[in-house]
Amino acid sequence: MAILSNIAEIFANSGWAVFFTQPGGWKYAVMIALACLLLFLAIHPKFQFEPLLLLPIGFGMLIANLPLDNIIHMEIFINETNHIDWNLLGQIGGMADYIYLGVKLGIYPPLIFLGIGTMTDFEPLIARPSSLLLGAAAQAGIFFTYVGARFLGFTGAESGAIGIIGGADGPTAIYVATTLAPHLLGSIAVAAYSYMALVPFIQPPIMKALTTEKERQIVMESPRKVSKLEKILFPIVVTIIIGLTLPDAAILVGCLMLGNLMKESGVVERIKKTAGNELMNIITIFLGFTVGCSTNAQTFLNLQTVFIVVLGLVAFSVGTASGVLLGKVMCWATHGKVNPLIGSAGVSAVPMAARVSQKVGQEYNPRNYLLMHAMGPNVAGVIGSAVAAGILINMFS
């Protein structure tokens, strides 16, 4: 009997008992199941949706929702003052709490942008500056969804953080959510990266619905050759213009452009490789894991999360549609020299959105190679989402 009593006591003090004895204990089981679903989608050979981020996010969600493990203490970061409680951090903080400081202090997203800059070729954008218009048009989903979120009762800051999902840029979404609505970070991050992973499924129906078969078959002329001087001057000039015009976007755009300048200058090959490989890989692990840890069962499973997921889909869809529609206008204005399909790449899911434009174009004309043309709006979308983030932060922070 003593043995059975000891076993019963061990069980009562374990996380297993929470599922059955605590009110709302079932929520932990739901979150664990959701975490396993994300891991499945990241790992399974038929899917592999954004595995570099969905895998650490899914595992962070898994470990943070094992009852009683206290892997992270969000009360340190989300409280009445909305500032870090340094005293509490020193008392109860663990590894995940200290790594999460990089999210809360806005360190990780700019460093991700630094790495992206080292891998991004701005030549298609420089060769065809009109691509900036397509990148800007695709950000319409952000502000459209902001209005919808306000209508559903979210505050201005919360609505801005939700709307940024439409930029299809995970680090930017995390940066804005951390600044404007940290209590919604988990829901926004999961929605943002899920929709980024679903780009090949969400975009083609919208692209086909808004274009004619004749438009989809348009073969575009090769862009002009861009000189090395133009490539070096571009990140410097863009940083100056955006930094002076919209200071709140300076850190994101500045890090993106610094990475690109490292790449194009050709004089810092060693640190360029570090920024684009080792540093970016480390930050990706820290960012994904800690964001996953922030998805607590008690705060994630609610009606707000449902609204965020739906609004995120609206934001992404409207952004795609806006880019395609402006592409149609440009097609008309140039007498058929612009294929409207490249407008869908204005969302900043680099380079996946550009590849989708290429794939859909080749379905209707096997001789059509739109990838290089679509990369212009695609990288313009990265800049556009960072600018939109700066506007929202300037409005509500």
C-alpha cells in the first residue's frame, strides 16, 4: 500500500495530473498537439514548411506547454508596465528567459535582416525601379487588415501588429509585435510563419483569378545590366533616405542594407559569410525557440488567436491581390510589357513568392522565365514591409 501511495503522490505532483485535475488542463494537451503538428509540417518530406523556423518554434511551443516545467516566465516581460522586470528576472529567470531578451529588446529581427542582406541581390530592383511600386502596393494588405482588426475591437497598437502579418516577413512581424503588442507575439508569429510557408498554396488561386490567360503568357524583356558602382551606392542611398524620412524603420532597413553592402563591396568576405551563415543560424535558433516558448496555453487558446489567424490570411491575400492589380495597371500602361504575375511577389517572402510567379507563368507559357523579373518586387517588398513597420511603430509606440 505504501508503494501505491508513493506512486499516487508522484503522479499528483507531476505534470500528467494537470491534464485531469486543473481547470483548463485540456488546453495544454491541445497546445502539445498543435506543437506536434507544426513539427510534422516542418519535418515531413512532403511538406517541409519553413523548417528552419517552424521546427524551433514548434519545439519551443511543445516544451513550454508541458505543465509545471516553468521553462519560461512571461510575467517577466508582459506585465502592467510592459517593461522587463529585471528584479524578477534575476530571481526566477532561466535559460529561455535570458534568450528571450533578444526578442523583447528587438535584437534578433535586425540581425536576421543583416543576414538576409548578405544573401539578397538588389540588381533586379535597381535595373527596374518601377518594381518599388509593386513592392509598395503589396503592403496594402497590412493597412487593410489594420482597419479590419480595429473593427473587431483590437486596439490601434494591436491592430498594427496583426496587420504586419500581411507583409509576409516573419522577423518584421516579430519586431512590430514585440514593440506594439507583446502579449500577442506568439499568435502573430505562428500565423506569420505559417502563411509564409503556405505561399505556394495561397497565392496561385488569387493570381489566376485576377489575370487573364493572355496576361499570364507575357514574356518580359531582359532587364538592363547593373554596374558595380550602382550596387554599392544603392544600400547607402536607401539607408540615408529611409533613415532620415522614417527613423523607426532605420534599424531594420539599415541592417538589411549593411548586409547587402558587405556582399556587393567584396572587401569583407569573411564577415559577410559569418553574418549570412553562422550568425544568422544562431539567431534563427534563438528566435524560433523563444517565440515558440511564448505560446502559452492560457494566452494562446482564445478567440483573439482565431481572429489573428483569420486576419493574417486576409492581410496576406489582400497584399497578393494588390500587387497583382497594380501589375495589371503597369501592363496596360506599358502596352503589355509587364507580366502582372510578378506583382504577387511584392510580398516579402523571399525568394518563395518570386518562385511562385515563375511557376504560374510557366504553366501557361513554358518559355516564360519570370524569376529574375519577380525578384525586383520581391526585394522591394522586404524594404516595403520594414517601412510599413516603421510607420506603425511611429504611430502607436
